[in-house]
Amino acid sequence: MYTYLFAMIWLIFPAIVQRQKHTQTTKEIEMAKKKLTKAEQDRAQRMQWWHDARFGMFIHWGLYSQLGRHEWVMNRERIPLKEYEQLADSWQVKPRPAREWARLAKKAGMKYMVMTTKHHEGFCLWDSQMTDYNAAQHGPKRDLVREYVDACREFDLKIGFYYSLMDWHHPDGARCAKDEKARRRFLDFTQGCVRELNSNYGKIDIMWYDVSWPLSSPEAWESRKMNRMVRRLQPDIIINNRSQLPEDFGTPEEHIRAEDAGRAWEACMTFNGSWGYMPYAPAEEWHPTRKVLDMVRQVSSGGGNLLLNIGPAPDGSVPPEATERLIPVGKWLAKYGEAVYGQTDRTDGCFEWGPLGQWTRKGKTAYLWVSRWPGEEIVLGGFRTKLRSAKFLDNGQAIKFEQKGQQLKLQGLPKKNPDRVAQIAVIEMEFASVPKQQLGAGCVLLK
Ligand code: JFZ
């Protein structure tokens, strides 16, 4: 009898332990997963389109556009509030300018847009219940955010909302830093605005916060609560890092520098040094087509995005300088987009700088953007990986090459840069493994 019982325990006990072990591990996995918020768990999936898209259009447009002296004009010139407010009624806007922006963005090879729904001046471009200081009540007497959203959808562009947390018009916008009741009112206003934007316009793809003066912590801004609300209203939305929380992506401004591997980033760049309309900028100050393409290359090689700004004229029309430069950008991208869109890999550690052009990469495939065409032969030093094939990216025409020791020669090339659009021809090179070029500073490598 005892032997029987003993045998039973001996047989069953390990099975129970085993089972418990098993349930514990699945539980542990669940717990580990729970430590990541839902937004973190599904980040890669939510951001897939954004990474593939690479290139978007930023729009800075508001009352300040009428003055044409930068979107900070109210602050820079210390314009009294009462005087500035008059711009709300003098603002005249032509019919549906957002369609012009969207048409141009599409032609330029951009895949998404971000528009200022409210900049620091505090004027809301949408029909808001939170304040009368908005475009539906004054000047244009229209919901300009609605028009923008409709235009994006018409031209198949993803939709981003820029929203300035800092507010120079709201009576509590500064006072909130010192007065608890004012802070409560201002947060209610802010959250109300953000709720309207994310409730009334269908699916929104990007929430792009800006300047969080004068409150100095995400707690003071209630950013976690606010962004939880945004994600509840818009489960697939992508949120930037300017509500004092890292959220989905970093926003280097007016420079292009990759963030740490694994962290998404988007460089936002002005076209001519000002975000808002600036008719006083000479043509020389506008980035030329080749410079814009180089910015596109830089973000592609660092796994980031480029959000290039246009400051429309007060009536909403696109400055001709922007159109003139962006049309060829789009023509070029139509030829060579494969080197830009989709999953590109970082080039750091693969290539060294070269005087004739720089690189983008997808796995073992390297794209050499030759912006200075030397003639019938291009020589590249220091490659440690075997080249399998080379061809022109636009027409697939094969390129002869010779790889001996540390020199790789592309031969039989045309005398002049074959790219007529921007004088940047892309050569696609298939390597045997992830390419590795090593040159160093001297003519030998010192170990
Ligand atoms: C902000 C705005 O003030 C500006 O008007 C524009 O909208 C731009 C996109 O964003 O400008 C900033 C924000 C942050 C820094 C600098 C300028 N910063 O962190 O140095």
C-alpha cells in the first residue's frame, strides 16, 4: 500500500513540478511583455509605412504668414497681442490651397505631410470649440484642417498634425508655470484641442508636438495621460518626442544626424532658413535640388526620414522657389527611388567617404550616388568584399568592372554624368556580402 503510494508520488510529482515550471515561464513571458507598453510592443508594425515612406512635406502656415517675417515674428518683434490678433480677421485664403501642396508633395516623391494646426501664436486652423481664435470664426471662415486632411486623402498621402504646446495667445499659456489653477485650465484647453484634432478628422497618422515651454516636465504637462488619450482615439498613430517623452521618434532639427541604432528619427529642415513664409529670403538661400537630394541620401543612409518644410504664402499658394526645386527632386526619385524608399540599412561601418559621391544600402546591395562624374572610369579603394555585379540603377545597363587587391575599377562609363535631372547618377552594386571598405588616413592601414 505504502509502496504503491510512494510510487504514485514519485511518478506524479515531477510531472506537477514540470507543469508548474511551464506555466511559470509562460507567465514570465507575459509579464515581460507587459513591461512594454502596447505602443512599444506594436511600434515596429505601426511605423513600417513611415520608415518605408522616408520623405515628407512640412507645412508652416498661420497668421504670421501674412507678415512674411518668420513664424516667431510676434515674439521677435514684441508685437502687442491686441495688434497681432487683428491678423485673424485680415487673413484671406484662396480656395483649397492644401490641394496644391498635396499635388506638389506627390510629384516630389513625398509620401506624407505634417501641417501646423496651431503654432506658437495660438491661432487654431480648425473649427475648434476650445477657443474662438480659429480659422472658422475669423478671416478665412473655413476649417483649414479639414481641407488639409481632405487634400492628403485625395492625393494618397499620410496625414500628420503639428501642434504647438507653447501658446502665446492663451491667457494661461505663460501663467501656467507659476499658477496651479492656470495650469489646470491650460491643460484642459490643451487636451481639449488635442482631443478634437484626433476625434473629428478620421484616421490621423502622425501627431507632431512642438515646443513645451514653459512647463518643465512631462508630469507638469500630463503628457502620458494626453498621449494615452491620443492612442486610444488613434490606435495606429505615430507620436514624436516633443511632449517631453521619447514616444516613437526623435526630431533632429536643421541638421541631419542619425540617432542610436534602433531609435527612429526624422530630420526636419527648412527650405530657406525660415519655417514660416519668408519672401525676403533671396533665391540663393533656398536649398537647390541637388542639396535636397543629398539630404534625402543622408537620411536614407542613416535609416531616418526627412521632413522638408514649405512656408506657403498668406493665401496658401506655394512659393515658386519651392516648386521649381521640388519638381526635379520628384523626377529624380522616379528614376532612382529604389535607393531611397523601403528598408534601407545604415551605411556606417560599410563605406568611407569618397570625393565622387556617397552611398545608400540595402543589405548586400550598395548604391553609389555619383554627384561628381569623373569620366570613363571610377576607381574605388579599400573594398574588402567581392563585387558580384554593377549596373546603372535607372536603366539596368550593366557596368564592366575589375577588382584587383584594394582597387575596384568601374570601366567603360560615359564621359559625362548620365543623369540629366540633377547630375547625380546612381550605380547599383551587388556585393558577395555586406560591403566593407577600409581606407584609413595613410596609404597603409596601421594595426
Ligand atoms: C520649433 C519652433 O519654434 C519653430 O517655429 C518650428 O516650428 C520648428 C519646427 O520647431 O523650433 C525649435 C524647436 C526646438 C529647438 C529649436 C527650434 N531646439 O530644441 O533647439
